Amino acid sequence: MIAISDLTMTYRTGHGEHPAVRGVSLEVQQGQFYTLLGPSGCGKTTMLRCVAGLERPDGGEIRIGDAVVFSAARGIWVPPHKRQIGMVFQSYAIWPHMTVFDNVAFPLRHMRPRPARAAIRERVRAVLALVHLDGLEERPAPFLSGGQQQRLALARALVSEPRVLLLDEPLSNLDAKLREEMRLEIRQVVDRLGVTTLFVTHEQIEALTMSDVIAVMNDGIIVQEGSPAAIYNHPAAAFVADFIGRTNFLEGRVASLDDAGEHPLATIETALGALHCRVEAGTLIGDALTVAVRPENVALVGDAAHGEANQFAGRVEAVVYVGNLLDCTVMVGATPLRLQLHPAHAPGRGAPVRLHLPVEHCLAMPR
């Protein structure tokens, strides 16, 4: 497992101080696939490099398994080669003058004590088979495809049987189709070995499809932590809702509270008109809220459904064909709303339509 407590890291340059990590704490359980997700500059790669020992934090503590590898208070600093980690860099960092076999064998040949030659050969061949590179042992590393180089970097990280696997945007150099394939392959390998994994990415799809737990970061802090489903369906802040997928945002104020309970039903006055949605307990009349509605949850309805809550008349502004769906923009007055439709139900541009925003999919959050 990985345990990080109150970690801080500030970069100091001639232009001043730049806080990268601001008192972050988290735990990655044994065998868990934990993802740090966020935009460039949010601190996620700095966190990973601190765990690897490639950066020395200013404060806090880091544990890997039962061992403290960094503690500012106790003056503990364990160098990277003694932390029993495997790491895959964004650039892969494959040695071009070596064969596939020699690239993977490199960590074993520099271990102390060094395994026997036969043991090295056996472990290298086993991990190459695991990542489907068996039979390519003697091929020069530059002669591999992008996907094969990514597998090679993964094999080299795993051959020493690390306690923790660290992945720094390992799929960013691959094309879209290969990224999709490698997402599945990496997760299968990690599950097969049961290795604790800390993964850094700015790609929402990678985080949603590969992770057990996602921590969304911004400006050096964790904004929200949870399962992929919780992060996507119940974002705790507008930043999370906006970063994880596409979202319609509507600003408004609470006009009335219609019932009590853990999640009261409220009427919120927005640019569309009165919008009914669930709000958190403690919400008061007059509170300023932002309502988030995912495009896939906005539905087209016929005139027969007129009279139900959260229905609005609009006109189709744009229809974009993206293969398995249509990405549509509908103007409701002066407010654009995006929705997704099946290609078989294509409305024409300029067509009048009626939209339904289901109460259960209207998420209200503080501004």
C-alpha cells in the first residue's frame, strides 16, 4: 500500500515560489489501482515523483508498505533504488542501444545481491510473455512499434517484482485505437499480478475505465476522491463535473424548497426558467447554486409529455455526427444546451424540439 500524509512540495525559481502540492493526504490500498487525474500543472506528476523519490518534498510523510520512505519531521529519506518500486515514464525511457531482453534485464543486473544468470533469463522471459512480447527478446528496442515499446517499458518496471507500480501518463504517445487496447492490457496485467498501482493521467476516459479509485486534483489539492461512478455521477464541485466529461451548467438561485429530508427537492430559477432538482440538506431559499446536467441525460420528448417538470421548448442550433452518436446543441431562448442522440433520431438544424431534464439527473452544487 501507499500512504501519503500532509505532503507539500514547492518549486523555487528566480521568479519566485510555485506551490505544486499543498498538504495532500491519501491512501492506496494493497492491490488497488489508484489514479491521480487533473489538468496540466495540478500537481499529479509531482506527487508521483515524490513517491518514486525523484523529488524531495518540503513536508509530510510517505509510506510504501510498512516502510517510511520519506518523513520531513523525522529526517527520513530513502533513495529511489531502495524503495522497491517500478516506474513507467511518459517517454518510456527505453534504451535504444539495447535489445528487448537487455532492456528488461537491466534492473535485475543492477540488483544487490544480483540474481544468477539463469534466474535473470527466466524472469525476463516470464514477464515478456506476460506483456505479449515473447519471441522478440533479441530485437533492437527502436525496431518495436509504439504499443510494443509501451509493453517493454511495463515489462521492465515489473521484472523486479516491485511493491508498487508507478505509471506517469504511459499512454499519451499512442494513437487513439492503440490507447484503448493498452488500457485494457495494462489493467489485466496489474490485476493478474495484484500489484498496487498509482497512475497519473489527464485523460478522463483512462481514469474512468482503468481505476478502482480516482482522485481529481486541481491547484495542488485533491478536490474529490471516489470510485469512477461516484466521480462521474456525483461530482462534488463544478470543477469536477466540468473536467470529467461534458456538462451543461446552469446558474440559478433557490426559489423554494418543496420537501425535507436528506436530499430535498428544490425549485431553482435559472436562465431556462424554473428547474426542479435535488439539493443537499441545509440548502436555503436564496442560495446561489450551479446545476449540472450531462448531455446524455437530456432527452427529446414529444408534445404528449407536455406538462411534466423540467421541460423546455427550444430550437436545434447544431448537429454534429461523431459515429455512434449525434452531438447536438439546442438553444432554449438564449441558452445553449448540449445533448447526445442516436444517429437514427437526427433532428434537422433549425427544427423546434422539446427537451426534458430529469430531476434525478439535475445535480445542484454551490458556486
